[in-house]
Amino acid sequence: MNWEIVGGQALTGRDLKRRDVFVSDGRIRDEAVPGARVLDASNLLVLPGVVDIHGDGFERQMMPRPGVRFDTRMALKDTDRQLVANGITTAFHGLSISWEPGLRSGDAARHLIETLLELRPSLGCDTRLHLRWETFALDELADVFDWLKLSPPPILAFNDHTTGSVLKGTIARKIGQMAERAGLSREDYMALLDRVWGRRGEVEDAIAALAATAHENGNVLLAHDEASPEVRAHFRALGVVSSEFPLTLETAAAARAASEHVILGAPNVVRGGSHNGALNATDAIRQGLCTVLASDYHYPSPLHAAFKLVQTGVADLPAAWALVSGNPAEAAGLSDRGRIGDGLRADLILVDASDMEHPEVVATMTQGRIVYSRRMLEKSSSAHPAFDLAETNG
């Protein structure tokens, strides 16, 4: 399908101005294609779609309450509707692969991956995998090696929530919640944690081997919850060139000094701070220490965070939108999206920002296909047929 998106304020680079955007065969074009259908974007912003590099909100669709499980296909389809309705056109599902039983077990990961690969061609959002490997999940290592070969290639993130649990760090406060999620009593969970901790001598070799394989395979590597510049340097030496949710400003500064991306949560911006006492993302952005905002656990947040940054004067729209679109695309190694330019994927959203506090996604397009629409966007003309709402998935 070929389109002309007319009358909107389009964001191209750092330039936001009245400009028509043309789409042909799933790509953005500099010139119109004869016979294209017309979308009327008057009074709307035309923006590159959100690229969400880290989001695990889909877990709530599978297990909305501890021990209450729903069908995975149903959960992923419902998640897809949430994604495109919130302007997310590329999503990396943060799939935790842990030594815990239950929601984050190896068996649960295998089932979700199998279901996602089956559903992926029918989803509106370009949905990919972000393998969050708990570094003490040594029994799942063989499968993680295999999953690195999937197409499109997953992101691999190194997560160590085990050490924090054992050493009474901030994660230790969540032991009750983690036990409930795993379907274990607190006592049984602690006994399992003790057995896992007993294998800590194997962890560093496993990390190094997995990092080497991922590097050879071309998978993007992330490190989660880095606690110091020294930890950042350690993972940098393993080929990890982005820091995901660093625990200190010094760690974030070390990453930025090396021109590396720093990924923080968009809900942190929307809520005015972290829910667990971590870095304040807005402050980090002010200081130039955060380059990417991810949905983390809340899909509406990337859109709302960007506009809150504009509304509060922290950043202008081009800079704020780069945090949720262009920069995460770059961090994920996706050079074909995150910007509006000739030849790039037509992953676009139309946004009504008349209420800056509550911006509304009016329509979402992925690879030239309208996958969500909030209202009719007709531009009647004998030369240009009107947009037919029946063609959308929204």
C-alpha cells in the first residue's frame, strides 16, 4: 500500500515542520507515488515509531496475579494491541531466563519463544526478543546459546539478581514477591537460592563464553544493573557497549564518557522518580547521562515520558523523541528505523499533542501498514481515495 500523509508536523532529524510524508512498499520516500491513498494528519505530529529496547509488561498479561496464569497466545496478542496503541512499532520483549521455577523459568521461556515465533508474522508491532539471562541460570545456558541464533537476532542482557538477593542488597527486599512469583514458600525459595549460590564459582566463565558467542554471532549485548565504573569496564571488555539501568551516576558517566548508550526506564520519568530508589532518569537526562528510555514495565510510558520532558522544559521534542526512537534503534543495531528519511522503514505514528500531559496516538503504521487507528483520517479526493478504517487492526 502507498500513502501520502498530508498536513501534519513531521519530525525529520531536529526539524519539526509542516511536511508531507510519502510511503511506498513499506518504506518512506522523498516523493509521492501516483495513486497513493491519503491520510489527513492536520493538527497532528508525524513521528518515527517508538523503539522499545526493554519491556516486560507482557508478563502481566500472562500472570496478572501471582499464580494466576493465562494462555500465552492470548497474552501476546493482547500485548501487541497495547504496543501499537501506545505508538510502539518495534518491541524487544524482555524475557527473563532464570533458575527460578514458574513465570521466569527455562520451561516458561521455551514456551514463550515458541509461541512468539509462531505469532510474530501476524502481529502489528515488530516484536523481537531481549533475552535477560540471569547469570546464575547455568542449567539454561545451552538453550540460551541456541536462542542467540534465532532470526531476527535477539538482544542478550546479563542480569545478576542472585548476588543482590544473597548479600541483602536492594533485591533482597523483594524475596517474598519473588517467592510468590515462583510459586514457592519463602523457606523453599531461600533453600533453592542457597543451592544456586553454591555454584557461583562457575558464573564468570559462563558469562565470558556466552558473551564471546554472542559477539561472534552479531547479537547486541547489554549489561543490567551495573554497580560501578569498574563493573562497566569489565563488561565493556566482553563486548557490552550499552549500560542498562546502571545503579550509580558514576557508572552512567563512565558509559557516556566512552560514547556508550545508557538505558533507563520511561516510567521513571513519568512518575517523577524510580519506584525502587534507583537513579532519577530525568536528572540523568538533564546531565546528559541517559540516552535511551525503555518501557520497562509500562507500555504507555515512552510516549508520555517524551512529552513530559518537553512540557517541563528538560528537552525539546527532537531531543526527547530521540530517547524513545532514534537512540534505542541505534543501541539495538537497527539502522533502518527510528527516523523519518528516504528509504527507511515506514514505522510512523500520528500523535495528537494538543494536551501535552496526555498525548494521544491517533494512528500507528508499521512497515507501511496501518495497524492501529483511533479515528477516521479521511482526505476525500477523486485522485486520492479516502483512508478506509476497515483496513486497520486497531
